[in-house]
Amino acid sequence: MVYIIIHILKKNTMFSRIFKKKIYADYATLTPIDGRVLKVMVSIYKDFDKNPGALYSGAVLAKKKLEEVRKKVAETLSNTSSNSVHADEIVFTSGGTESNNMAIQGVIDAWYTTHKEIPCIVTSTIEHPAVKKVIDNLVNKKLVTVSYIPVLPSGVIDFVYLRNVFETENNIVLVSIMLVNNEIGVIQSLSEIAKIIRYHKKKNNSIYPYFHTDGCQAPCYIDMHIDKMGVDLLSLDGGKIYGPRGVGCLYIKRGVKIQGVMYGGGQEFGLRPGTENLPAICGFEQALYMAYAQRKDEVLRLGEMQQYVYKNLPAGVFVNGTTLPGERVVNNINICKKGKDAEFVVFQMDTLGVEVSAVTACQNVQEESRSYVVDALGQDCGASSLRISFGRHTTWSEVRKVVKLIQKIYTI
Amino acid sequence: MVYIIIHILKKNTMFSRIFKKKIYADYATLTPIDGRVLKVMVSIYKDFDKNPGALYSGAVLAKKKLEEVRKKVAETLSNTSSNSVHADEIVFTSGGTESNNMAIQGVIDAWYTTHKEIPCIVTSTIEHPAVKKVIDNLVNKKLVTVSYIPVLPSGVIDFVYLRNVFETENNIVLVSIMLVNNEIGVIQSLSEIAKIIRYHKKKNNSIYPYFHTDGCQAPCYIDMHIDKMGVDLLSLDGGKIYGPRGVGCLYIKRGVKIQGVMYGGGQEFGLRPGTENLPAICGFEQALYMAYAQRKDEVLRLGEMQQYVYKNLPAGVFVNGTTLPGERVVNNINICKKGKDAEFVVFQMDTLGVEVSAVTACQNVQEESRSYVVDALGQDCGASSLRISFGRHTTWSEVRKVVKLIQKIYTI
């Protein structure tokens, strides 16, 4: 009885502070696992706990389950009308970071099996470390050259610059530009980039460049069917879509020449060795399916919350990057007040019951305490920007509290 | 009520065949997750579902949990008296395959940051594909040369050959020899190998060679405290110790020069990027702890079962590799009858209710339908060998049934 009362009190946001239940406004760094996903995982552990690589019928059932789920992921990424994605184009990985590593390093490794010339990678200045550092490593090893496409103050890449790069650079083998930025939520128009790529492929009569996008932040908010985006490679991550940790996938268009980054067993079409993590893979599929299914409603709901925050920002506080609908995902609000130390604000807000972020959790804070993404917008806000990211469990009552807190902290 | 009766019947092995509950005798390919481990994972998903890289106190708690678990893993791998393993020597990975990739590729990558000469790797002829193929890849890229140490008919490596290699090979940078073979269960005497390595390191006044072992098959059966084994690098995997899939660790002795195989965020001391998979990591720690805690009892129990099978093998069927206690883990029985097609036996046994393996699930069956491990023993049994591997849930009643089935199938 006492437990039930405490439970009810806990659920009631009025009392949440007493029980130290904080308002979570950092969904872009990690989405809590959805209960239904966790249920799927547990049920697979209980009912399909066999190695899909073995020969007996129990293992064959596990293998069947794996292929069924692979097909479902392909269907989710297809336009329903065209079924453009095939199951054999989906490789399951340990997450978005590995998917990005495989996409970039794998394409370059494959390039060198038949070429000697140093290839060029085209990328943006605001990529996630899991793309940026992979490219940095290839540069350090003198295996690639890079053209960095700058972004406009809106956060959208500079298309004039991009077009020019295509006119002047030779040997562009890979274009890697993220769909949704993890810090500022800005959406890049992949279909526009794909058009330019297609034009140059045709002109040069070449299979290159391939087009990769880090789509980890996107599935809950964007219609990202593959043929609409025109990409050859797409990275996804379970931990950003209310799915399990430690799982993701890389979509690899048929015909793309790529190698794995790890070696071992012949799993995942020989591209990703290691016993398949079936419970996590099934959980990932469930999470991706739900992200797509709930997308339209969530975009409406969170879009209104985003507008509400925009409208109620205190004087002197502005939004980093575009606020145009369609150019930014609805769950992201990244704000700056010049001279206001963002890390300090994170601690202040935490003390007052709201969890938000300054720079990405994936930067090495010891090394870099400013955001290179925000700095790329040209406003010198890298150390004074706060990312508020809402999600599936965010309520209006929470949003209002967050706004009140922002008003309080930023007007002191 | 009906459900309860069915449940009781299911539990009763007499009726298990009616309900198609097979006898699982393939623990070496995958251990079913322990219920207590699954419980830990679920509880972490519920209570610590924050990104350990963020700054707010909830995330700091997740980070604390991560470091607490890292310390516990270090303690488990330490001799209790010496506490020889430090928490900062444990890097969590996505599993044994990744750990092996990092150990081998990472050491070679680090070598090339300060050297130009092509290094030599010393390894055995019976390594798991997750070691073998990593080395193959480095050979193909002309980044290393390799000395393959053959094994004796017992499956134990040829120490005369090994000593000779150390006398004749220059530039040995890495020795990678597995602790317990996944197919034949043979244990290599790592401390003996370590002695030879130490002698040559001292003689050459060099920090090289490093000593890596793939220990994935070992924790449930062997006292593998680090300083006893004398290794610099040790790979472990959750899926082989009744733990979660998609998680493992690499022990890296302080001072070992190594790089990661993937690039991105600064997680795991900069060696393994990507949001830490805290639920799986906590489950892994729990599984490793339990493996060690139950080891002595399990070695006795499964050892008796192993002896029972040995004694009751039909005529013409012999055990691949040593049967000497201490030279082979107690859960592994790998048998051969010349000319008997092993894959066919796997299907036969499956039909009759027992799940076993022929070649490892990690080989690409299309490519290789014989076991190179068994072939390395020199008896031409690569296509006619069956691996029976028992485990935590194996009962005497099951063992007797397996033996009866073996007798039936192999005397036809």
C-alpha cells in the first residue's frame, strides 16, 4: 500500500522533485530504452538463445529470426510503394560508431584493393566525432585527402562551396555528410547533395563517389526512406531511437565496394564477424519500427514544444542555427548567450532538476571543452551553448518548467 | 492449471522429447544467458539509462557504475592476494571478436607509429577465425610476417618449434596463442610461453613481443588470473560465459603500446569509441564473476561427465587431442570416426533431440566444410569430427542420453 502511494506520488510531476526525479531533456545523447523494446530483447534471450551460425534446427530458427528481422529493417527503410531496400543491404553492427567506421574506412580499404591513387573524401565541418575522427585517422595515415564543406550560419552546408569542390577535386571516392546534426539538430538536404553526386558520376562515368550519411539522430523525426535520400550508405544506432545499446546497422547499397573493419567469422555477409547479437538486433528492429510509426505524431507534438521554447527565450539568448521548419529536427533546441559558460549552466540546471548538455558526450572533454559544431556557425558560441533535446516522454508540464528555468538562469 | 501441468511435464526430462525440448550440448558455441545476468541487464536499463559521458548527476552515476564494474572485472582477473590487474587495464568491447581485432591490429598499428620494419607475429595453427583472419588480413596487406606454431597430435603447441622460432625470427612484436581452443578444448600452457617470451625480451632488451591470448572459452573452467598466465593482452566474451551477447573486454597491461580499431568519441580511454553499453557491461561483469565463483564445482561436475563419455565411446571412435586432465577443459569432447561425415551426424543427432556442432559456427561453411583445427592434429579428421560441449545446465540424465545416442549413431 505504502509502495503504491509512493509510486503514485513519483508519477505525479508535482512531487517528482521531492523524489529527485529529474526532467530529462537530453534525448539526443541517449534515448531511454522503450519498455516494448526491452520486452522483445528479453523474449529473444529466452526463446532464441542459440548461435545463428550453428547447424541444428534450434540454431536455424535463430538464423531465420535474424533474417526475418533484417527483412523488416529493410522494409522500414524502403518506400512502402517501391520496396527499394533489400535485406542483403542491411549489416548489423555494434552501433552507430561502428557503422560510421565501416562505411568510411571500409570504402577506402576497398578502394585500395584496385587503385593506387590517394582518394579524396568530402565531408562537412560539423560531423559527429564518429565520422570526423575516422577521417582524421585516414588523413594521418596519408590514405586520403579531405575537402571540408563549411556550413552557413544556419548550419546548412554551403552548396556553392560543395559544387565548387566537385568541379575542382579529382578522385572523390566518398561523400560523408550527416543527415541530422547531433548538437544543433540541423537537417542537411541529402537529396540535393545526391543530385550533385549523380551528375558528376554520370559526367565522369564512374561508380564513385559513394554517398554516406550518419543518420543516427534522424529516424524518430524524418522521413528517411533510402531512395528519397539517394544515399549509398546509411548509419543507424539503437541508442538514439529508444532501442538497445550496442547495436545498430549500416545500410550498404548493392554493388558498393566495401570491406569490414574487423576480421573473423563469416557473419553478416562476411562484413561483420562475431556471433550475431540477436536479442539486441531484434530490439533494434522493434525500436526502428516504432520510431517510424510514431514519427508523424511526435513531429507535431514536439514541434509545438520547440516553438514554445523559441518564443519564450529570454533576451540575449538566441538559437544556434536555423529555426526554419524542415531544416531542423523538432526535438532540438540549441541556445547561446554570449559569455555564459555552458558547462556551468548544465550543472546549475542539473541542481535545479533538469538534465541537458553542453558539448557532445562523445567529445573528449579534457581535450576540447568547446563545441566545434557550434563554432562552425561562426558566432563564437562554442563554449556558451546549451543543447536541450526533448523526446518521447517529454510532457508539456516539463517543457514549461524547462522554460521557466532557462528564463531564471539566463536573466540572472 | 493446465499450464502448470504442461510446465511440470516440460521440466521433466522424461517428457521433454514430447515437447521437443532438445538437449543442448553446444555450450562452446554459445552459452544461454544466465537468468541473474539478464536481471542485472534489465535493472541497469531501468535505473541507469543515461549516457555515462554526459555531465549531469544522473549521467555521473552511470559513469560511476561503469567504473565500479570495470574495477570488479579487474579484481576478478587479479590474484586475490596481489590485485595485479588495474581497472584502467580493462577496455570494454562489443565482444571477443572485437577484442581480438583490437589486440592484434591495435598493436601492429601502434608499432608502425614509431617503426618502419615489418614486424613478425607468432601464432598457432589452431586459432579461432577472429585471430586467424585478423592476422591473414595484416599479411595480405604486407604489414606483418607470421610464424605459425604447429600443434602436436595432442593439440598442445610444439614448444620445440616455438623455441626455435624465437631463436631465428627477428622483430617478433606479438605472440597470439589462445588459452582454450574452441573446437577441441585443449589448453595451452601460457605461463610456459610467457617464460620464453620474458627470456627473449630480456635478452634483446626490448618491450616486445607482447603476449596476447584469446581467452573467450576459458573463464568457466580455468584459473586464469592474469599474473599467473603472464599475458599482456587477454580477450574475453560475454556470450561464452552465460553473459550477454555483444559485449566483452580486452585486458591491456599498463604500458602496452596499442591503438583502437575504430575512431570516434573518447570513450574507454580513447581506445573504443561509442556510447558505453552499460547494461551489457554490467551483465558481463556479473557473468564473469559467476563463472569464477562456480568454477571449482563445475570443473568437478563436468569433469566426471567428460570421463563418463570418454569411457563409453563406441569402438572406432576416438577423441581428438589430449584427454589428460589439465590439458583440456572439462566441458569439451571432440570425437572422430574416420569416414563418418560430421555434418550429417549433427543433423541426425538434432533429429533425435541433441544439439551439437561439427566445425565452428564462425567458419564460413560455404567456403570451408572441414575443421582446420582438427586437421592440424594430423589425423585427417577435419570433416568427420563432432564437438560435444556441456555446460552449466547439463544434467547426468542428459549426458547418459547423449552417450546412448552416440553409441547408436556410431555403431550403425
